[in-house]
Amino acid sequence: MESNRGQGGIQLLLAAEQEAQHIVNAARNAKLARLKQAKDEAEKEIAEYRAQMEAEFQRKVAESSGDSGANVKRLEVETEAKIHHLKTEAARISHDVVHMLLKQVTTVKN
């Protein structure tokens, strides 16, 4: 009779071990499912963030390229104005400069 009891105890332990194994497997599967879900959510957030940053970058590139064209145009206008001013000033004082140089060259000092 004791052998039946021992065998029944062993059967009980085996059943408990199988039940524990099922619980462990279920927990492992749930953990893997949660990890996969977290990974999917993280990839989605990364894609959204990347799209947002790319859109902001494209906006800044568009703004800066538009500004650079405007800056180039503004600099061209300013340069032309300065060149015109210098030519006007040179024309205005060239007669006086020539006169001063001739005076210095033709004056003899002892």
C-alpha cells in the first residue's frame, strides 16, 4: 500500500510540475508578446518622430534656400549701389587729384 501512496505522490508531483511548466510557458509567451508590442510601439514612435524631424528639416531648408536667394539679390543691389557711389566720387574728385599731382610733379624744391 505504501508503494501506491508513493506512486500517487509521484503522480501528484509530476502533475504539479506540468502545471508549473504550463504557467511558466504562459508567462514566457505573455512576456514575449509584451516585448513585441513594446518594440512595435517604439518603432511606430520612432517613425513618427523621424517624419516630424524630416518635415522640420525640409521646412528649414526651404526657408534658408529662399532666404539665400533674397540675400544674394540684396547683396547684388548693395554692391551695385556702392560701385555707383565710388564711380561718382572718383569722377567728382579726379580733376582735383590730377591737378594736385601735376603741381607736386612740376614744383621744384631746393
